[in-house]
Amino acid sequence: MGSRLRRITAPVVLAPPTAVTARTRLRVSTIDARVLRRLGLYLGSLAAADLMARCRDGAGLDNGRWAERKQWLSQRSSSRWAGAITKANNAQYALARRGQQAHLTTMGATIAAITARLLLPVGGPKPGYRSTAQWFQKSRRVAALQDRHRRVQADHDAGTVHVVRGGRRLSNTRHHLAEAGLTEQQWRDRWDAARMFLSADGETGKRHGNETIRISPDGVVEINLPAELEHEANAARGRYRLDARARFAHRGAAWAERVARNRAVAYTIRHDAIRDRWYLNATWQPDATTPQAPLSAVTAGMLVGVDTNDDHYAAWRLDGAGNPIGRPRRFAYDLSGSATHRDAQLRHATTRLLHWTHRSGARAVAIENLDFTDNRGRENFGDRKRFRQLISRFPTGKLRTRLVAQAHDAGVAIVAVDPAYTSRWGAEHWQRPTRATRHEAASLVIGRRAQGHAARRRTEPPAFHQSDGMRPRQVQATAVPAREEPRPARPPAPTRSTRVPGRRKRGTSLSKTVRDRRADVQETPLHSG
């Protein structure tokens, strides 16, 4: 009979990020804010009309229709603004289609799981439902899911998606202003800021890498205005020059060197209506660097195994042979609150982890290749509501993206390993001998798996002629006690005369055979008659 353990995939070295982003604040004047707001709202209205046309075209992306949409937008703005708008809307439609397909897959798996459990007897084995009331509620839920699945499937077959520019949640907030603690004007400011469009694609060979939003190496920002707003221009050729200067504290040298060589840089201007601030994002693709190192070279020396959890990183440093060095470290973060707060927490914890990796002398980090997309359903975890919430909010994709991006800047390689049985085998083989927590023991298994070692902890073979002679033999190691202590005294064996207070119990009878004779019973010498 074959093993019931699933096959563990080989570890891989994650590729570096394909693009980098730098952000800075634009301290604009009142006039600049007015012009940016008018420009963003005007281009946002064009983007909304083009998105409606893209959704109306359906799943088939026709180049002829794409050209017609771009021509219509070019007449009302410019060819470069039209290209950026159509490209963004095509990406938005493709994202909605992928989300629709993922929703169908999740609902199909949930329907199959509920249907299989409904066929089992009520109150029987664990896979079945525990009561008739629960069975009835699940039957109603599977009927609702089947109806929803049919409607979503019909939209998917027809190529119909439901997209709201500005966000569906913010749109629904308009009907619940009192509960959200907002006035109508505050909601309107956030809605307008979310629906603005101020993004321009970069162009290699053009002046400073972008002809629409041009930023010189000394930080002068110029924006090409559409014909509808040319009366707001304060520079030559219908351009508007901001009073604010752009200065990038993060990746500023790389950005300035790229702009000086007229390499492509894409810009996005965003308005934060809550704090009334304007921000500028610069994005570009890094130049081709040295080829990626193979797995054998990355894991040859010291390595840090990291177990990602809901509230912390558990990390442990390993040498080239897979042995733990020193004590483990924990880097905590808080995933509650807003998305900005969660991202800041992950960024801070990741920075501390990478700094500790550098100080430890390691140049690689091993993490689990987590993916809960197939296991987020309610039926997979039963009544464990808190665990379902933990799995649902665990930001596996964002955590991996953040770690890979920051590790690439720090010169640290990231190795992704299969997450199967890491916590279980860590607790079985490493938790007691190392006196670590379950998560810290799992980090050891993750690091050893990245290096190609087994999870089991083994000791050195016994000395010559003490066990198996010259034959090598490795045995499982046990926990090492803190100190040697005498064994507790063994209580005397009960006899027939043993009396237990409070109850009547017969003592153990003595054996009458010589083979089973007890050592503490003396033989009576036989006398010849």
C-alpha cells in the first residue's frame, strides 16, 4: 500500500520583481490643486465612458474596436492620454474576468462539499452534519449557492462583468452616511478622488522618459493638458507646470539616473481626500541585471528559515548542513485596522527580518509557498469560525510580494518551499529537543527543506562495536534533560496481604514456577526426612 502523504514539490528561487515604484508627496499650491482636480475629473469621465464601452464589447478583445475607442478618446484629449486610458480599462476588465472565474471555482467547490455531506446520515460519523436543523440550513444554503452560480455562470458566458469605478464599497456608503460618520460633501470628495484619472505611461527615447507627465531630474513637473483645458496652461505647447517640486527620498538616485538617460518612467498622481494631500508615484522596469543564481548556490551557505503566521514571523538561522545556529527570533506585526496600517506593519516587520538576516551573515531566506485560494471555503474548516477568519484575512499574496521586493533591494534571495507538514514535523522532531515554540520549530523544517535536507533530526552513529559494528546507524534523538536526576524509587510489589484503604482488593499472587520466581523471595531449604 502506498504512502498517504502527498508529494512535496521541490523548492524554487523566486524571481525578482519586474517593476519598482517610488512615491513622494507633492506639496502643491491652491492653484495647482484646482488644476489637478479639474484635469483628473475630466480624464476620469472619459475613462468611465471608455470602461463602459469595453464592458459592452464583451470577452472578445477586437483590435478594431480598440482602435475606435482610442480614436474617440484622442479627439477629446490626446493620443497619449487615450492610450493610457484604454490600456488601464483593458487591464481592469481582465482583472474582473479573473475574479469572476475565481468566484465560480470557489462556489463550485463549496456546492460539491455541501452536497457530499448532505448525503451522509445525520448525527452519524464526523463528515456528516450533527443535527437535522444544521442539515436543513445547509440544504437551503446549497440551493442559494446553486442559483447564484447559475447567474454568475451566465454572466461569464456572455462576457459580462460588474465594475464600479471608484469602488463598490464607497458607492454603497453613499446610502449609509450616518453609519459611516460622513457628510455628503466629505463623501463626494472621496468619490471624486477615487474616480480621477491622472496616469501616464512612460516612453523610452522621449525627453525625461515621459511626454505626458514630464519630470526633470531637478524635480520640475509639467503636465500636458488636453484641448478642453488648454486655457489653464502656464507653459509652452499647452502644458501646465506645477509650483511643487518632486523629490524622491526612496530610490531617488535610481530615478534621477533613469530620467537623465531618457528611459521610460510611468507616473500616477493621486489625491488623498481624507488628509487632503497629493502624491506622485513613479514606476519603471529595472534594467537587466546578472542572471539569477541557482538553488544550489543560494542554499550552500547560511540560510534563514521563516514561518509566516497571522501575527509574526518566526525565523531561525541554519548552517549549510541544516543545523540551527543560536536562538530563534520573532518579528511581530498587527494585521488589524486599515489596509494602510497593515501594509506598514508588514513593511516594518520585513525590514527588521532582513536586517537581522544581514547581521547573521545569511544571504537567503526560505519561506512557505502558501496559497489558501482553494481552502477558504466555509465547508473546509467546519464550525471553526475564528480559524476561517484567520485564513481569510491572511495576506499571503501581499506578504510574498512585499518580502520579495524588499529582499531584492537588500540583496537577499528568497526560496519558496512546499508548506506541507512543516508545523507537524517541526513539533514532532524539533520542538522538544530545542525547547522552541511550534512556529519556531516549523521554521527549522522550512529552512532544512530549502537546503534539501529531511525534516527528521538525527544523532551521530554509535561507537564501534557498541551496536552494529562497522555498519553506520543513525537513531532518532530524544529530548535532552536539563540535568541528570536520580530515578524515583519503585514501590514494592503488592502481595496477598496488601490492603487498600476504603476498598477490598486482592493482591498479586506469587508465581509457583522456578522460572518466574521473584528475586526478593528466599527459598526454604529442604530437609531430608
